[in-house]
Amino acid sequence: MNKKNNIDIEFILVEPSHSGNIGACARAIKNMGFEKLAIVKPRKTITEEAFHRAKSAKDILENAVIYESFDQAIEEKNLILATSARERTIPWPTFYIDEISEEIKGELKSEKTKSAIIFGREDNGLSNEELQKCHIHLVIPTSDEYSSLNLSHALQLVAFEIRKIYLDNNVPISEEKDLVSNLENEKLLEHLMEVLKKIDFYDPKSSKQVKTRIERLIKKIRLDKMEMGILRGFLSKIMDFEK
Amino acid sequence: MNKKNNIDIEFILVEPSHSGNIGACARAIKNMGFEKLAIVKPRKTITEEAFHRAKSAKDILENAVIYESFDQAIEEKNLILATSARERTIPWPTFYIDEISEEIKGELKSEKTKSAIIFGREDNGLSNEELQKCHIHLVIPTSDEYSSLNLSHALQLVAFEIRKIYLDNNVPISEEKDLVSNLENEKLLEHLMEVLKKIDFYDPKSSKQVKTRIERLIKKIRLDKMEMGILRGFLSKIMDFEK
């Protein structure tokens, strides 16, 4: 893969239960020219079996980042993609892995983007709460009869398609966007909720739904740094005014 | 997958050494809507590990065909594709798995085609002799740095791409071709060599090269049944004439 490309993309496994799978994922990542593997709370330690199945990708395994929580894993990211073998009922921006929009492709290729592609647990995937913390849902097309792929196979297919995007010179790299990280979004949400409470618009006890909807809205807008500055300034002004 | 499609495609593993891999292949085949797994001389029996890794594709594993030899596996086939993680030096019709020609796509979709996709040994792939018995070589694009994929991962990627061909209504099904099986080609080769010996064109002791080149030529032409009839008739006439 062309080294000039942004390959700063992290493949994140959430609570994988089979150590062998983790090794197979490391190998798949390296086969496709990527480098970064991360794991949220592995349910088993990385065993000999993992190293055996990683074959010549032991370096990927050795350098794997371990996160204490899902939130920690996505904190610094500004493009978070969740994978799933089936379409969910949650209305969310969703693409088949081989039909990702040109806009998202351009972002993936940008050096300004800190991307994560997230893979759920072998037994029950990602929770709805986790899915709603991601910007985009990716669906792997499968047979209707049997849609549940092995974890490392799912990662292999996704990495294969993402690699194509990086190598496709027809996809323009989106350089203009300077999107904020997930952590900055979380801070905006806190700030906004504080303001809403202060102006008596929102009672955390009675309307948990309001916070959820605003959280989703912030995810969808995908603010850049300048927009974030304006919004935070606006919120601070309201807080001052109320005093 | 649409049942009207030709899904009579056999995924053939040549001498796989890891039973777990066989199970993972069965699962990948079913995930992509296919049904047929075959194995040429498995180096280990199909163990509990294979069934464990097949998960809900145990039926694919139970119905797997076991062949005694590579030649037996391809005998009845008339479209034989070999997979490889890298481009070979042998000059042969070769496609990346996501850039298969429209002609071959059309054949794959035809009910007249008996297709096989062949996967080599985990440790050293397919031999040159085996590769030359296939019509088409398929290459999986990978990183230059580390091109060797896990067997079941390779199969997963190939099955994913072949499934797209079946589901793509823009690919016209090639119905006009009625290609002969590999066994019929072998018989033609024997017949031809017999004639060449008879007319003193060919001495099997001194020119083994001639036979290899003719074998390759027959593979490349991909005769249909009518052409085969004409050629065999022509050869029989020469034999009679020489008497």
C-alpha cells in the first residue's frame, strides 16, 4: 500500500472471547496492508494460540492496544464505523461494505481523519448503545439463511474493501474537513445539557429520551473544529447571560 | 441468493492440513449462500474442531465430497479456477478476484457450467502442474509485505466476490456455451498424442515438452461439445488413413 495514504485506521475488537480469532484478525490486518489492532476488554488473554494463528503478523499482535472500555476506544476518533452482519432496525447511516459513499471514502483517506472500524462480540455483536456511538454502520452482505460470520472473516472482508478505497485513485481525499473527536462531542453534550437544565428546558429525571436524541443528533452532524468553537462559545454566552 | 442462479459451484480444498480450517471454510461457504465443499486428500480427518468451527454450517461439512486425487476432483468440471495470493510467473489467463472478465462471469452464472474453485495447501499452495490443469488463475490482491492469507480467509474473500457476480443482474448469463468436461479434454489429448506418434511427429521419449504445450493449448481453447466432436472425428480419420 502506498505509504502516503492514511493508514492510521484502527481495527477494534470489542470483548472477543476466542484468542485464536484475535491472531487471525492480526494476520488479516497485515495481509491487507494495515497496521493497527486494538481490543476492548478481551475476555481471554492473548494466548499462544493467538500468536500461532497470527503467523507473520506477530508484530501487529504485539503492538495491539488494549482499551478498558468502549468509550475509551473511541475517545480520540472522529470517524467511527461499526460492522454488522445484518441490517438493524435502528435508523442510522448504513452502507454495505462494498457500497460506502464517496464522502466517507474521502474522509477515510484523509490524514486528518482518525478512523476506527469496530467489530462486536462473537456471540452477540455490539449493543444498541454501542452502535449509537458510531457514525456509520457497515453491513456485510451475506446469505439470508446464515448471516453470522466468523469474527476474523468479517474483519478480512471489511479490510479488503477498505484497502480498495485506499488504492483507488479515483476517490478524492477529503482534506477540507477537520472533524472533532468523540471526546469533544461528549464535552459539547455535557455543556449543552448543563445549559438546558439551567434554562429549565430539561429535567434529567423525567426526560432521559431528550438527552439520547440530542446525543444522536450530535453524532449525525459530525461537527468540524470551527463549528464546535462557535457552538461552545454560544453555549458559554447563554450560561453567562443566565447568571 | 436467488435459487434460480447456478450455485452448482464446488469449493475444493487440496490437501488441507488443519481440520479447523475446513470447518471455517464450510461456514464461509454457507455465509455466502453456496453449498458445495470438496476436499482432495485431507491430511487430517475431519475432526470435532472442524465441526466446532463450522458452527451452523455442519450440513456443508457433512456433505463434503472427498476426492482421491486432484485429477478426480476436476474430471467432471468445465470451468476450473485456481486461487493464489500472488501472481505467478506462468503465463496464464489471470484475474484479480474482483476483476473477473464479463465472459467468465457469464459462464459462472450458466447452468451449463460445472465450476470448481480450487484452493491450495496451507503451506505451499498448488503445484505448477496443478495450476496448469486449471483454466483461470484468480489472484487475491494483498499487501506486498505479507501476501499469505489463511486458507479459510482466502475462501471467504473469493466466495464474497463470486456471490456478487451471481447477484449482479447486469451480468448476462452465458447460455450459448456448452463446454466439455476436463475428462473429455484428457481423452482428446490422449487421442491426439496417439495420432502424433503414429505419423512420427512426436517421440514421447525425447520431447515431453510438446505434450505439455499441447495440453496447455487445449486448456486455453476451452472447446465446446460440437468442436470436440469435429476434432475427435478428424483424429479418427487420420488414424484410419494411416492404416
